Amino acid sequence: MAEREITEEQVKLILRRPIGAPQPGNRPDTLELRGMLGNRTLKVWVDSVDVERVVSLAWKDERR
């Protein structure tokens, strides 16, 4: 998170109020949540059973 300059509070905000419905993640058994923070979109991948467990995260404009 520190490497991508993403705070724990920003992640919690996305988990509480994602934009739209969760989408299938980029790995099996994960979901992708998205949210706007300022003018950037943060993508958060969570466990599909335990949605409080963050698997990965990135800004939408980052290459993965």
C-alpha cells in the first residue's frame, strides 16, 4: 500500500461504498471493487467469501 501511496482509510472507504456491484476478480475466488478518490479510481480485490480480506489493490491507471 505504501508503495502505491494508498492509505488504509482509502481502502476502508472503498470497502464501505464501492461504485456499482462487485465484479469477478483477476484471480479465482476474488471480487473486484472500485471507488473514486478525488479524480482517480482505486481498484481493490477482495476474497469472494471474506470481503473484508484484501488480496490486492491498485490505482486504475497503473499497469499490472
